[in-house]
Amino acid sequence: MKLSPLACAVVALGYGETAVAFTSSQHSSSRLSGANFGTTSTVLRSSSGTTSSTKAKDLPDYGKTSVDIGTHKLEKIDKWRRRDLDGKSLVEDTLTEMENDQDFQRTAEKIAVVGEKRMSIEERTQRRRALDSLGVPTFNQFLVAQGAASSPVLHRRDAEVLQLNIGLYCNQACGHCHVESSPLRKEMMTAETASQCIELLKKSPTIHTLDITGGAPELNDSFRLIVSLARALRPDLKILDRCNLTVLQEPGQEDLVDFLAEHGVSVVASLPCYSAENVDKQRGSGVFERSIAALLALNEAGYGLPDSGLELDLVYNPLGGFLPPPQESLEAKYKEELEENFGILFNQLYTMTNMPIKRFADFLYRRDELKDYMDLLVRNFNADTTKNLMCLNTISIGYDGKIFDCDFNQQLGYGMGSSEVHEGGKTVFDVESFNLKDIPIKNDNHCFGCTAGMGSS
């Protein structure tokens, strides 16, 4: 072997490591064997310790490593689990971002001046003007013209899903939120209203799913009461928790995952992307990191794992005025990215079309994109979605006990049995059960969001 005159040294830093030193040599060649091995300045020191006075008894951990090196494994260091976030609230960060968000402040100031009712009416008028300029009739007339309905009035079926919005308080303030939740919203369902909802559930055997939403529903005092009563009443009932994930780290929620698992609650979690930039842009700074930590905590409890019986589904909605990608292919991409980069497993991904109401409607209007978005929804009308519209088999209850056809009508103030906006309508204290098929469904121009692409129900 011809040795380079370049000096090179590898120094052993701990016992048991082989030290190899190459220094300049005048020899043109040498063989690393026999007598010739020592004639060069190349030194290979064995770890046998023959030149050392150190004894094995002086090295307390030496010799403990198994010679079955095929069984040696490196423990995975998961920086994303972030147990240090448990019990640390996101609320202060959210409030700071809200204070610095000019669009949010303008909307809040307008609501304070004109009121929620007038804001909903103005929003409806803006959508109608956009559709008029496109030559599009009312939603119900459009359904008839497309052959998707035999009459301008949709008829309710047996109630199968009971959706409870138990409060608008949330530790986040997402830019697309059609509920306009935030830490500033203090409206919450009372224990009396919650108990009445369970009483009506008892009298409504056709309902197979209880869908609990908010806000962050888990931060409502009635959340665990509702879950416990519903599970005791109906062991077969499917209970959904619409979870923003970061709520798992809020103070007082350290045992939330265990509570959900113990009561067999399925988690439907919002995660609008598998990248930090897009999630934080839509949901707030630091939300992605917290969401990943929460998903890992859910996986640790068995959620999303094969044959665990604990369902973990994710929900995607677009950042802007465009339709979601195909659900099946996007689900495959989510599963690939989340498992490969974070070791996260989940069951299904649902893609949702953004509804042109509330914060998202404001977003479109400020960007002068409302007309284009309404045109997008109409151009991509899918008659198949009309067979499974939320309003056909869902009863939606507001935090104050008012009854609505769907969650979107709830936020617009279209109460069941009322022709006014944010006024009147039936409450859970006015009915004997959730069998309300005789009450007509109220549709309006925002309903094009539920029939575009794969829909939003």
C-alpha cells in the first residue's frame, strides 16, 4: 500500500474505540502484515487492552453490551411529541395575533356597530348580487332546473345526526372559521340546555350519531356531561368530537385523551395541510407543531391504529377560493407525509369545500373574489351531493338551544320555523322529539357550497 505523505489522524475518544494514525513515511510501500506491519508509522491499536494497565473491573459498563448485535436497536427520538406543551395555553398567542390582524379588527368593529343580524343580511345580499351578475337563479330553482329536485322545496328525512354546537369559545381564531370562534367568544351551552338535548335524544331512536362541535367544544363545561350522559343512554351511539387538536394541551385538559378513549368517542380533527407554513397561516402561529404533538398523543392512546376501535379522522379545507383536491388521492398523500415525517397514523381524510359565509366570506369580499368564488361553486355543481345534504337528515342545535337545519344556517341565524334572521324559531324546549319532518328546510344562496365538487356536508 502506497502511503501519502499527508498526515492524517483519527483519535479514539473513548475506551474500546480503535485508534488509527497515518503520518508521513519515507517508505514507498508496505504490507500491513507480518514484520513489515511495524516498519511503517501506521498504528492500528486493538481494543484488547494489551498495552494498557486498565482492567475491566475499572470500567463498570464495559462488557454489558450483548454480542448479539443483530438485536441492537436505536430508540427513536421524537422531537414532535412535545410533552412540554401539555398544560400550556395557546390563548394568549391567539389574542396577540387577533390584535395585530387588521382584517379581524375591522370585522369586529363593524359587528359592534351594526350588529350580527345586519351583518348576516349584508353578507346574503353580497352573495345574491354576485349570483345575479352571473345569471344564476335561487338555489332551489337551480336544483329544479338541473333535475336534482322535483320541487323548489327540499323535504327532511328521519333525523339521523344530532349536531350540538355547545359554544363559540375557542383557543384559536382561524381565518376560514364559519362560526367566527375565538377566545373572545364567551357564548356557551348551559347544563340545562345540554340535559334537554339528551332527553330529546332519548325520544329520537332514528338518530345514530351525536356530533359535538364548537368553538372548541371540549372547553365547554357541558362537554363531558353530554358525552357521559349520551354514552350511558346509548352504548351503540356514534359520538363525534370535532377537535382542533391544540385543545389537548390547554390547562385542565391533560386527561382529555383518556376521557375520549374511555367513552369511545371518535375524533374528527382539523388539519388543513401536512406542512407547517400552510397550517400556521390559516390557523395561527405555532398551531402546526401543537397539532402534530396532539396527533401523536392520540396515536399513543390507540386512536387511528388498526383494529383499535378508536377512530381518528382528519379534515382538510382549502386555504383560499378554490375547490379541494380529490379526496381519495389527497388522503393517500396525507397518510404518506404524516407517517413518513412524524410517524402519525389516522383512519380517513375528509375534504370540505369552504362555505362563502362569515370570516371566509369577508376574506373573499376584501379580495374582490366573491363573484369568482360563487361562479366556481355554480360551475362545479354536483347533482350527486344533493342526495346526502346535511339538512336532509341532520338536526343542528345552537349553544342557546335554538334548532336549525344545519350548522351553516345556524351561523347565519336561519332558525327552524322562523322567517326572520337571528330572530324567533324553535328551541329544544318547544319540541317533544327530534322528529321534525313536517318543518320545511330553509335553503339560500350559501347552499351552493354544499353542492360544489364533493360538497361540504
